[in-house]
Amino acid sequence: MSSRTQNDLRSQPPSFRLQGAALHRCRSLRVLFIHRDAQVVDDCLQELKKARFIVSSDVVLNLAQCTQQLRSQSYDVVVAEYPSPSWKGPQALQLLQQTVAETPLLFVTTGPGGQSLAQLIAAGSVDHVQLDHVAHLPVAIRRVLSERKLRQELEEARKALRHSQSLYRALVDNPAYGIYRCDPDGKFLDVNQALLTMLGYETMQELIAADRASEIALDSGDGKPSVGSLPEPARMEPIETQWVRKNGTILKVRLSGRAVYDDHGNFSGREIIAIDVTEQRTLEEQLRHQASSDSLTGLANHRRLFEVLHSEICRSKRTGREFSLVLLDLDNLKQVNDQFSHLVGDRALCRLGQILTDSCRSIDTAARHGGDEFALVLPETSVAAATLVAQRICELLEAQTEAPPLSVSAGIASFPEDADTIGTLLYAADAALYAMKDSRPTAVVRAGHRFGSLLARLSSAGRG
């Protein structure tokens, strides 16, 4: 066994090397020769050198050496002599072809190819060059290497196609993904079972008969290309929308897909994937509500209160309209807890929370500020109007027959008249609240008994 390396470009002047690169003809090449005649191997290498190949070559004499060499090295092409005492007949040639496996096999023949060799060549497994025309060897090598590359690309494409087909089958059969195809006018061409189940229909014919196409088919806004253009598949941005099931309930879906074009670039419809997100959105809404609400009373919590105040201050600065903040304190909650238990104290907080909810408009926000303190944010409401709201809350609390009787203290502040920030607004309302507490003649006063003084003091205290 011998090893030879021909580095023809390295021995040429730079201008010659550049010319070879410009012709795209130079490339590195690893060749395994299975040949007993060293002169024939040299002739082959000389022809490859003339063709501007950078060649690394090894030479073996028989199939056993070939097998051993292929285990330790990889080659671009195997060049073997034919006929040879090492392989006679179709079985020996097939064994040689199986030994070199995916490596292209090329024979240098000393005469016309035999019947067995012709069969392999016809099958596309090998190629051959006659020794008298060894100058054709570089062309034959380029041809077999190109064919090998094409076979590899074809196999990769087949693998990718099989993978895409398996993904598509898995997607179509997945009960979580509704899939439909529609024509340019939105009429259904195909619908999978998952989508029918989402909408509550048994068959595609039933869905078509219900005339839901215009309601369900989606205009992705990609437009229709002119005839003759062949754009890339136009993918639509995922969107969320609502459908109505057969039974009238709401189905929230997330849609994604693409526009489809024929071979001539004409718009031919859309392929849409629909995912049922109804439960997910319901759960998200519940989580958002829990994150922004008080777990005991169900009112907005401290965090949500500050968000609303910030939003209202921004709106007031933009529109020039005032809003009012009412702070309320449930009187003597500690005594209620000590005398009647904390369970009754929690019930007292819920009673007040329910009254606040009942007293609110849709644009108002009732919140538990913390402990026994509550707040009402009243958009586009003056202090005088806010005072009436506070009076109604006290009257409703007084009218309750449930024991123990409850009372509240209240303080009102207006933005922007009383404050210009969230902090100063809360401070002004809190100061008004404690001014109300200090004005009471006794420690515990029912709301109705002390509300006459409340009305007198709220306006002035809110601005104090």
C-alpha cells in the first residue's frame, strides 16, 4: 500500500491559481485506487493534475485491503481496475459496490466492459473510463460527484418531505388544532374533525349548511397578487377572535395561517389553523382578577387602587375634568373582633364592601385600601357629588338590620383642586377622614346620627 499527494495548484504561479479558481475547476479530492499497475495510477493522477484537482490518493491491491482502508479513511471517489482477478462475475462486482457503500465507484477498463459491469452502469451504481481514454477521467469524476450530490440532495428533500408529512398528519389529527382551507371567496374546501368539534358540528356538510363560512373564514389582509407573480407563502400574523358555537356559546380562538397560490402565482385561498383558547383566556382573566382584587371583599386591592388613581390623574390632566377620592374607615373594627370574633369582623368588612359595590357606577372603582380602610375613586365627580355618595353609603349601612350595627368615617379630596399627585391626594383625603373622626362627640356614633356634621365638614375637610 502506498500514499501519494498531488498539490498541483501550490506548484503553480499565483496568476495561474487565480485563473483556475475563476473557472471553478479546482477542488480537493481524496481518491482510493484499487489497482495493481502503478503506471496506470500515475497516469490517472497526471490527468487529475492537468484538470487542476488537489489530490490526496491511496492505493490498495485487493478487496480486503480496500475494506480495511475504507474503515480508517473517507474518500470522494474509488477508482478500480477492470477486469481484475479480485472480482469476476456479477456477484464479485456487487460485493465491491456494497463495500464502497455511498462512495462513488469508477472503473478504469482495459477493454470493452463486460456484461456484469454494463448492468451495474445501467443501474447507475458505477461509471467507467477506458484506459485508452484516461484523459476523460476528470470529467467522469466530476460527473459521478455531481450525481452523488444530487442523490444526497434528493434524499434530504425526501426526508424533509416525510418529516413535513408526519408533522401535518400529527397536526391534522391533533384534537387541539382546528384546520380548514377555503377558496378566495371564503368558502370551505376542507375542514378537519377538530374544528367541527370546536364549533359543535358533526360533519362538514352540516357546517356548510349552517352558512358559517362568512363568519368563520378569515381575511388576513394579504391581498391578491397579479397573475404571473409567484410570491412566497404569505403568512398572516396570529390574531385572536371570537366565534359562536352551534349551541350559541362563545368560542375564543387564536388563528394563524397563510395565503395559498397556484403554480402561476394566482391567489387560490387560505389555510388556517385555529386553537381554542377559551379556557386559557378565562383562567388568565381569573388570575388577573385575583392579582388586582381583595380576596375577602372582592373589591379592588391596594395595587389596583394605585393603578386607577394614576390613570385618572393622567385623564384629568388631559381633559381638564376633576375627579374625587373618598376614603372610608370602618369604625371600631377592633372592638367588633374582640367582642364578636374575627369571623364577624370579616363579615363586617364584607358588608361594607357590598354597599360600596352597590353604590358605584360602572366607571367608579371601589377598593379595600388595607385593613379597615376603603376607597372610592369617582371619575368626573365634584366634592359635592362625592359627599352625596358618602351620605348614601352611610344611610345604607345604617339601614342594615344585621348585627352588630356598623358606622364609617369618610374623607373626600378632589384632583386637581386638593392635590396634584397620588400621594398628596391620599394625604388630603386621609386628613379629611381623621378630621371627621375627631369631630365625633362619642367614641362610637351611628352613621345616621352623625351624618349632619359629616356633610358640614366633608367639603371643608377635603380642602384642608
